[in-house]
Amino acid sequence: MAATFAKSYLLRDVATVLLDCALRPEECFRLRWDELRDGSLHIRFGKTENARRSIPMTQRVAAQHDRRKTVAESEWIFPAPTATGRIEKSTLKK
């Protein structure tokens, strides 16, 4: 039941992170649990040095991640049955 909850709200949760934290889609898709600390999202990858940064989480995003963490079975915050194990652009089309 809990895993079903996480899957059914996947797109809503992705959209919340994109809007509240102003992330690029690929940055959001690549988020791992170890990149959430001290109330911030730590973006480690990007095209430039400025792309690597820490972004404070809103209360809504923090609460959402707390719910997702309770049922997490993957290193990725937004897992999907893909070759990488995480959500990708192609996942959203399906």
C-alpha cells in the first residue's frame, strides 16, 4: 500500500520539487537521498560550476520527502523501472 502511494503521487511530487525549488528537470530526476541534508537539496551535477549548488527546501517539499522516505526502496528519490533506476524524460511520456 505504501509503495503504491509513492508511485501514484510520483508526478505530483516531481512537479512540486520543480516549482518550489526551481530545479531543472534533469536535476530533479537525478536526486538521491544522500543529497538531502540540512534542509537543502544539494545539486552535485551540472553543465557549469554554478549549476552545482544547495537549494533550500520549502516546507511542502520537506514534508513530501519525509513521506517518500518512509517507503523508499531505492537510492533515488524518484525511482522508476528504467535502465538507470530513476525517473527520466521518457518515463514521463509513458
